[in-house]
Amino acid sequence: MTSRSLTGGGGIAVSVAVIAGVAALANQGDETSAADPVAPTTSIKQAAPQPDPTEPATTSLSEEVTEPAPETDPWEEVPILFYSGPEGVYRTGTGFFAQFQVALPEGWARAFPELPDIVELSPSPEACETDQAATACVGLITVVDSGQPGVEETVTAIRTTAGISSSEPVPAAVGDASGVQFEISTDAPTATVATIADGGRVVMNRTRTFLTYVLDVEGQAVTLFVDSPAETPLLETAQPVLDSIVWRDLS
């Protein structure tokens, strides 16, 4: 490094070398600051703690816990043969061999309620109980166990009854139960078309025609007789009742 002295009018000597050195150091400091990168700042967010799957779940006291309502069986386990459900709807109880539900129009009721193991529904029960001839029992629906093991055996037993005339069976259904239907009539004063387990009988005479249904309800043969005057087709008055039947085992 070369140094030289400068003298001024005041006799003050300034060392150019010293000044130059200070300036060099200052410049070196500026270069270093410019070269150093600025360290970036990072914001760190912590994840919310996750529940331990091995620990039992807890419920806040503010949460309401509601118990599901118990299911109710609309087919009440009642021993009586025939009982009233909702308005206009009736069901057979556990005392009947094939439980079913039926909607009865105004004026309809059960006829012959004293007979066990049989349900007879009539639009004019009192008249039918008094006089079973002619039109007194028009529309009477009889539901009965004919005591046969199946549909085919029941149909054969009815159609081969002494004094009975029958049409050919055709496929039919009542309340989701499939089977057959046919008409029966007689020229005899009386003819027994079904014998019930307890010794009761279903009897017809020459003034009446039975539209007969034999149905399979979960392996149980069920017979329905619809009573109408001779030479009269299925009565419209009985059809809505038949259409309303629901079998418990098929519901």
C-alpha cells in the first residue's frame, strides 16, 4: 500500500492510506450483506389431535340420546276367535287356524258367532241366522278348515260330495293366497260340503249356490264359501270384502 501526506493551509496531515482502508472495509461489509440471503420465515400449524380408536367413545352431555320405539305386532296375540282392530277392520285371533284380517262395510257382522273353528261374515247376519234359505244369506262368506291336508285333496273332497254338482276349478287368489275357485250347488234338500274338526258342518240346500275358493296359505288349505241364490253369479256385495282379506302368514 502506498501512502502519502497532504498538507493544507492548516498544516493538518490526512493519511490517504487510512481513509482508503476504512472505505475498503465499508465496501467489503456492504458486499457481504448483499450476498447473504434472507432466511425465510415459516408459519407452522399443528394438526388437531385425533381420537384414539382404542378408547371408548364419549357422548357430550348436551347430546340427546333417544331410544327407538318398540315394535308392536298389529296381530295381537289374543285367544278369542274374532276381534275388532281399527275401525271397520276385524282380525281372527290365535284361536283360529289361519289368522286373517278383513274390512267389513257398514252393516256387515259375524254370523253364528257361537260356532268355533269357523268364521261366517254376512251383510245381514240376523236374517241369515233366522232363515238360511233363499236370499236370506246372500253374500255370506264362510272361512273354514275343511280338514284336508292340501288344496288338491280339499277340492276333491268337496266336488265328490254326494248330491253336489260342481263347475271345473280355475286358478284364483284371495288376499295374496293362491288356489282355485269353482261353483257348487245341489238338488238335494241338504248337503254337507265341509265337516269341521270339532264336528261342525257347512251345509247347503237347493236354494243356494256356493262360489268356493280353496287356497294355500303357507301350506294350510283354507276354504271360503260365498253364498248366493241359485243361478246368480258372484255378488258384488261380497267382492270388496274378499278383496280386503289379508292373511297373517302372508303379510
